[in-house]
Amino acid sequence: MPSRDPIAEPWGTRTPYPAGQRWPSRVDLHLAEGVALDDVDRWVRSASILHSNGDALDIAVKDGRIVGVRGREEDRVNRGRLGPKDLYGWQAGHSPDRLTRPLVRRDGKLVETDWDTAMDLVVERSRKLLDQQGASALGFYTSGQLFLEEYYTLAAIGHGAIGTNHVDGNTRLCTATAAAALKESFGWDGQPGSYGDIDHADVIALYGHNMAETQTVLWARVLDRLAGPNPPRLLCVDPRPTPVARAATLHLAPRPGTNVALMNAILHELIRTDRIDHAYVAAHTVGYQDLVRVTADYPPERAARICEVPAERIREAAALLGDAERLLSTVLQGFYQSNQATAAAVQVNNVHLLRGMLGRPGAGVLQMNGQPTAQNTRECGADGDLTAFRNWNNDRHITDLAEIWNLDPMRIPHYAPPHARHADHALRGEGFDPLPVGQRDQSSGVPARTESDPRTPREPGPVPGGAGPLLDRDGRARRRGAARRDLGREDGDVHQ
């Protein structure tokens, strides 16, 4: 039985703690009925890949089968806590309809076979295509539900050993905005924040992020701060009255699709009231005057008409963010799966750049991911990026990666990054042949293409009220369409 009822108590009991202190531990446990701790033969270290928080857990094994899980007390992500999916997800492994043997297609039907036969077929078909058509005949389409080590191996096999650039994942469809917004503001896809910032922040802003239901363990951490001394103030931007909204100091419920106008107005107020770290802006950013120009057209009164949020509430939000000493912001699908998604997420980054709220405890941005290991997919190079955020257009990055993989640099395809649309064409018989798909039902996640859907992407149209071009500066940063940071290219361009 579980150590608590995770349905009635999804966040568990409170363990309050003050700002600047370590989050107390609380170990959650669920063993199969009739199994006691002493009955467990061994514990296997692992982590949850059923949601995007990355909770560390130990798997209980008895007679070669999983019989439960236990939160890992020393892990800094969850300090022993487990969410409902963590506590119950392992039971799916015992489902009678779970595949236990590979299937191959014979005479139009899938039939069971043994592993050696299945692998021989994969090798034979892949070898034939490589010999006849070359590396670009093979492609890989993955997801956000594998482990970091598996994604790194996939990238090394696909980009390195085989030499195909057709490696992509459904994380483009899920949280591509997170990657795009981070690249536009900072030049790469690494998160400028940490879960540990919750322990230090005096203001936490959640933009389109129902943390209470999508990341229950992380929300338990916030609740424990709220229950302790010197609790942080919370800003919630969400059209719905979520548990986060109910706990918030201030809740803004904008009309869906108007996030950019709302963020423009908040930035307008930060600038108007001079809640700006001018020294930080001068030292670390470019494009400040362009941002001032863009947001000047969005006073709270105008945004109120667009967003249906009272102007005074917008001013309150700007004051809350502008007076914070340590500001942490999180962003998720409410911004990502909406109109002008990247522009809205970039404006959240701009709040932190204006205020100098980066690079110290409690001050950071988390452009969250919806899938368990979507960030690992991207940082390992198992989608449209190269391993460790290396830049396709930077010859030094390619040379460095080739040295690590013991390859000729020309073996690594870097003429252009791939795109999930290539995979779509391939699946429809318009490109390469086998397309290994890891942990993903492609057909259920991609909308059907209609006759009006062009094969050649159209030029993007104008973005009304688009995000201003403020960005982090590293050497010679400059704006090219969207704001970007130089990652070593002599011309300063960064290929996204």
C-alpha cells in the first residue's frame, strides 16, 4: 500500500521551511499488496519518466519483478517525495496486454518473433539502405520519455556513427517554444534557473503553468515554502481558476491568445516606473531601446481591452515583479500552446533581463517541459540540435564534437538541422525508408495533413505586438530577425 493516498493528498503533508534553507526530506513509498520492506530482494536506482519533474526513486524488486517504488531521500529534486504517477505508474509493467516480444510484419500482419530474428531484420534492411542510398536514407524520431544516457547514445549513433541529420523528436510539438525562447534570448537551450531557486525566491511567477497538477512534487516544494516563515508571493497567469491560482497572491486571467499583449504591458510598467537594473542591462544585454519602443504602445489600458484583465491588476503584477529581490519565473503550456507562443515566452525572459534576475540563488527562469525528459532530448542532440547545444553553423563546435566521437568532422552532417516535417514526409513515402520511433505514437500526436497544408513552408507573417529584442549579451550579440546571441560564429549568426 502507498504511504499516503496520493489521489486525496496529491501533494502530501507539509514540511514547512524558511527562505534560504534546505527543503526537508519526506520519503514516500508504495509496495504491492502483501509485500513488506523485508520482502524486497533489492532496490534499483532510477528516476520517474512519467512526468517532467524528474523525481528520483528506487525500484523494489522481488523474484525478478517490480513490486513497488520508494522516493530517494538524498536526491535534490524531490528529497524522497513521489507524485501519484510515480507511486502507481510501475503497475503498468504487469499489464497482460504489454508487449514482451518483438513483432514483424508477415503477409501484411504483425506476428511475434524472437529478438535475434528481429534484430537481424533491422540490421539487414539498414545495411542495404546505407549501401544503396547513403546515411540520409535513415531517420530517427523520438520523444521525451527516455533517459539522458539513451538520448546521448541515440545522437552518437544517428549523427555520428551513421551520419544522418534526420534525427528529431516530438518535443518540437510539445515544448519547442521553450527551446526557441531560450535560444532567442540567450543563444542556447540551457535553462537559466534551478528547482533550488524555489528555496530562495521571494516572488515566484507562474505563466500558463498549472504546477499543482503537472508537477505535484515541485508544487509541494512551493507549498512548503508558503507554509514556512517569510513565504514567497505568487503571481499566477492562467485563464483558469487552478489550484495555483487559488494559492496565488495575484491571479491574472487573460483572454486566451493575448499573452503577448499582457507581457508587453507588464514590461511597459516596469520601464515606466523605472524598476530596471540599468547597470545589468548596460553590461549584459542589447536591444533595450527597441524593447522600450515596442512596449511603449502597450500601456495597461490598451492591454486591458485586449486581454480583459483590469489595468490596475496589470500594474499590481508589474509592481510585484518589479519589487522582487529574488524572482523565479516558470512557463509552460498555457503560454507554449497559444497564440504568439515564443514571443510571449521571450517577454518573460525579458522581465528577468530588465531586472537583472539571473545567475544567483532565487533568481532564474524555468522554461518548463511537458514531457519527462524533453530537456535531455534537446541537450543530448536527439532532436533538431547537436549534442551539448553545439551550433550547426560553428565549425569549432563540429570539430570539437568530432574529436570526442573520434570521427572526421565531415562525418557529422551539419549543413542544416533537421525538422519533424522531414519525418512526416518520410512516413508518407516521400523520403527515406525505415524510421525508428522511440517511445512515441506519431500518428496520434500529429494532425492530419489536408490539401491546404503546403509542402513548402510559407514565409512567416508579421507578429502583432511581437516580443521586443532584448537579449543576453556575450561579446558581440546582435539582432537578426529574432534576438540571438553569438556562439562563436565570426558573423555572429546562430542557426536555430
